[in-house]
Amino acid sequence: MAIVNRTPDSFYDGGTTFALDDAVGAALAAERAGADLVDIGGQPFAAGDELSVADEIERVVPVIEAIRRRSQLPVSAETYRPEVAAACLDAGADVINDTSGLRDRRLADIAADRGASLIITHSLATPRTAFPHPTYADVAGEVRDFLADRAAAALEHGLTREQIVVDPGHDLNKTTLHTLELSRRLGMITALGYSTLAAVSNKDFIGESLGRPKPERLAGSVAAAVASIMLGARIVRMHNVREAVDATRMTEAILGYREPHHALHNV
């Protein structure tokens, strides 16, 4: 999953894809680089002023419409608002990426009605609010139970298991030590039986583990993505598409999920 943030204050790119043409160009470039889908977001998860519904729609929907005119690349819309989700699906999106953890159950109704997939992410904070000093007695177990509960709610609202993706929420309301533990115990999340997404790219747990600033986290991000795939993740959400695609395909080849591009060595 490639990432295109149509925001002036995204944590990684700092607004380089805020302009409409830049956002659309980045999505199409991601497709050329091998991305399987692209995630379009209109406001960050981090604490800050909340956009109006109309402003969020204005940021995201034109990008989706422009992509859809030029490509069949599957599109995910990152939002926790039902009104925005409906507008994005009307514009041609295929997936709703809810970083609030299905705080508003109407998102499940909309996804079910439109036949869309729904990504349910573990997070504890109300959207766009801070959550300092998070504590867990058992981070992997608590995240698993949260996602199991929210996925069950989605099923009750009419989604199928195949439409649901769960995301343990690396770094979201978690310390670096929480995220590292959650990462190595990712099998507890994948054991729920839903497709699992790992959003690990360039996050602070990588920077703090390696002592690297954001521009120097590529190798750590790729390592985290590979480890996630080895532990059962089936989607990795990444900024650096070309490198992530190669790492993912190599991991798939090792695991036997993908045939080599060609196999002539010593034949």
C-alpha cells in the first residue's frame, strides 16, 4: 500500500503531495513502481485542529476522481468520518481506512452497503487528540482483543470476513517499546483470521530503535515490513514504494507465495 497524504503537515513528507497535481502524480508514480493499492489521506492522525467534513472531502475526493480517470489502481481513503467515506466511495475508492478503530459504526454500514473493504486500526485516542503516556498490561493481547471486538461489530453490520482488514496500529498511542513488542508478537493479530496490515513506514519506533531521523529510516522501514510479512501481515503501508515492492516480492518469493521473475541460474 503506497501512501499519498494531501495534507500540508504530514509527519513524513511535510506536504510535498498537498497540491492536487502532486498528489495525483504521486499515486500514478506509485502504481508504476509496483504498488498494489494507494492510500489517500486528507488529515493526519496526530493531534491538531480538525478539518471540517467539507474540507476533508475537498482534499481527498478530487484526488480519487483524477486517479480513477487515469487508472484502475485500487484506492483506499483514510478517514474516520462516514460522510467522507461515502463521498470517497462515490468517487471510486475501493477501501475505507479507519484509523479510529471503528469508533463510528456507520462506517461499517457504508462499507457493507457499497461492497467496500474496511481497515480497522487499533487506536485509543479520540481522532486528532493527544494520548500521552499510554500504558498496557499486555499490549499484544489488548490490541488483539480490541481488534477482535471491532471486527465482530463490523460483521454484525453486514461486512464479510473477506472485507475486513485489521491493523494493530504501530506507534498509534503506543511507545516504542510497546510497538516493538507488538511487532514481534504480530502472530497474535494475524491469528484472528483477518487480513492484517502493518503500517510501519518511517515511524518513530524505527527512528528511536536505530537513532535515525526521518530521512534516514528507509532500511529500518524495509526491515520492519519484511519482519511483518514473515509474521503474517498481508499488506504493508509504505512511503518508499520501489524499495518496499522489491523487499515484499523477495520475501514472497522466499515464502513461496510468488514465482521468481525468471529462474535461469544453473539451469
